[in-house]
Amino acid sequence: MSALRTRLSAILLAACLLFTGQALTAPDRAAAADPGYLMVHFTGEGAANQQMYLSHSTDGRHWNDLNGGGMVLRSTVGTQGVRDPALVRSPDGSKYWIIATDLCIDCGQNWDQAINNGSRNLVVWESTDLVTWSKPWLLNVAGAIPDGRNAWAPEAIWDPETKDYVLYWATNKPVNGVKKHRIYYAHTRDFRTLTTPQIYIERPGTQEIIDTQIVEMPTGVGDYRYVRASGDGQITLEGSNSILGTWTNLGNLSGIGLTGSQVEGPMWMKFRDRKEWTLYLDQYASGRGYMPVTTTDPSASSTYKLPASGSYNMGGTKKRHGSILNLTAAEESRVLARWANTPAKRLQSYNFQDRYVRHADFDVRIDQNITGPDAQFRLRPGLAGSGTVSFESVNYPGYFLRHSGSDFQLAYNDGTPQFAADATFRQVAGLADSNWSSFQSYNHPDRYIRHYAYQLRLDPITTATARSDATFRVTS
């Protein structure tokens, strides 16, 4: 009976928290039972680095790159580049969103253009499990701001007072003759529609503010329910008891030698097993990515400490302006399985050994001497059926080789059983050479992947030529 009472108490507590908007899976959760941490970030300049990357940590200080250090989401909308992502979990844990800056520096736009005539949109992905994500969409947040020039560095937090999300970001705009970045906010429930943007944070004179992130405090720590850190020439700390209420200046991090001329992109993380926080700061001026500073009270600037030498490791890729989520055991299990460090491979043709399977404009063929990411795939566990494989594109994560009729395409996984079956194959001994491989269709087992006139097809194999066409080597 005591075990039953304990279980019922837990259920009642969860119900109460959900009713008040303070769910156990609130976006800033950090419980001792949570096994690890997930960081979403970008890695630098250029089209490939300005995409979405994931890293995992068991202690919040030592990070491992997921997906072999490769991107996990690629923007195919707007500028086709993304920076400064925020990872948001709904209060009931049923949905997740990634919201990011629609910006691709040095791949179609320079900094002056991005500042003065950049995208007014944010890029948004949605998921119900942290592993299968929707296609991205554009959310126009600055279009309703008269003469707003861009939309940068978005963040969002659930507001229990309004029962929706406060979405906030920076927009460059002239006001009373002063053109600078200010923080604007709007309310949203689904990251598809939003209220009219309003100014949220503005610094005096010509001082700009671009980056800000809010963390909610547990009862008994500090004097404020919320603390925010902002990049505004300093890394300024402020406290408030309401997200949209009055904020009090709490000082900055200049006392430990860190100012806005050195670091930006503040990113909070609450340790799951103790009352201690890390504020990660992007060392943009020196090009070194994130470093952690720690505190036992985020509202007290005097408590922040620089890390001891060797006390942290950020992993193989550079981590830049992102967001950290404390993972439940179920979330962690899904994430680590989906983004396992599966090496990138190429598929070499048996009878045209200078040619490799590649995608071009989402069509699939074999071409000569292709070494770039268009010809690289990760052989994932099959989307349908055990003992099978599916071919995921390296430079378009979430896109798989899929047959449609007898033709092949690189297509986005829509999560349907039909897609899974069409994108799943059995790797068998090569039909022309048993030291190589052939790939039998999962849902049409009388057919195999083969090339014909250099195009990839799914066909029955009945001749010696077809057996050679259907034979490949999986190679690095």
C-alpha cells in the first residue's frame, strides 16, 4: 500500500504542476534523476557550419558530438543557413521546437547586408520526440516592425501568467534617429502565429543589445524568480519575478574579466544534481566557441567563477550560440539512438568503379569521382524491419534514399510506414561478386537497387549485366 500511495502522490503532483503550468517537464527542468544534457548549436561560418548540430553530456562539462560531428538538421528555407538556435520543450513534454536565426554569412550575404537588410524571419522545426523533426518553416517576426531590418538570436520561454510562450529576439531598427538592435517580444502558442511585436529590452543611447537568455530559478535561490543574461557591451545580469514585468540590474561579469568585447551568446544550464548553474559564453572574439562560468546563485554577479584549467571539454566541433536541454532518460535514449556516430560511407559501382552513388537536386545517380557530401551516406538501422539498412544523406540529414515506382529520389522522411518501407533495404552478398554488396528492397523483395544509364532504379534482376549494375562496395 505504501508503494501505491507513493505512486498516487506522484501522479497528483504531476497533475497539479501541469494545471499550474509548472510541469515536471518544463523547459528549464533539472532533476537529479535526469541522466544528461543536450546542446543544439551551430559551429561557425560557411553554409555547412551554419546549420543545426547536437552535442551530449553526462555531467554538463564534457561534451560529445552527436551524429559523428555532422549536422543533424539543414535549413532548406530562407537564406538556407541558421544560427543561434533555441531548443524549447512544451510544459507537458509533448512537443519540442527549434527556433533559429535565418542567416548564412559568407554564403550569399555579408554582415553589412545581414544587419541592414537581413531576413525578417526565424526558422522553426517541430518534433514530438526530439528525433523526428518537421521540415523547417519561416516565421515572420520582424515584418510587423516598421522599418525593422532583421531578426536575430531568438529565444522562447513558457509564461505561466499568460499560458503561452514569450518569443523574443533582436531587430535592428531606427527609433528617434538611433538605429540599433533592440530586443522585441511577441506571444505565441505554436510558433506559427504570433501577436504584434513589442519592444522588450532597450539600452540607453546608442548601446545595442542582441543576445539575451532567461533562466527560471527554483524556490530558495536568490531574490528573483527569473534571471536573464544579455550581451549589451557587457554580459549584464538582471532579475525579475515576472517575465514581462520590471527587471532589476544585478551587475555584470566584468569582475571576472569577461565583457561583451570578448564573449556573447549567453546560454544557461542548471546542473541536475546540485544547486549550481553554468553560464556558457561564446568566445567569438578569439574564435574559440563556448566556455563555461559557474555560479551557485545566478542573480549574484560576485558568485561567478572562471573554469579551472582542464575542467571542461567541448568536444570535437566548435560550439557556438545555442541552447541546452536537461534530458529525461526516455529522451536521452531516443536521442543517442537516432544520432549515433555512424560513419559516412560511399557506394561504389561494381562495373563502373570510378563512379559512386550521389544525389543531385534530390535525384539519385552514379557519377564519376565524386568525393563530396552529395555522395556520402550514413547506413542507419532500417526504418522498417530488423536486420535492414536505410541510407541517410550526410548533407541533408533526415533525407533518405527512397524508391518511388522504379525511380529513386532523396526524400525527406515524413514518418509514415510507407516511407519507411520504401527507404529500407536488406544488405546481401553482391549479386555479381560476393565480396561486394547488393541491396534488396524491403517491400518489393524481388527487386534490388541498380543503376541503368547511370540513374538509380529499383528493378528485378534477371541478367548478368543487371547483376553487375546491382552490385556495390560500401567504402569510406
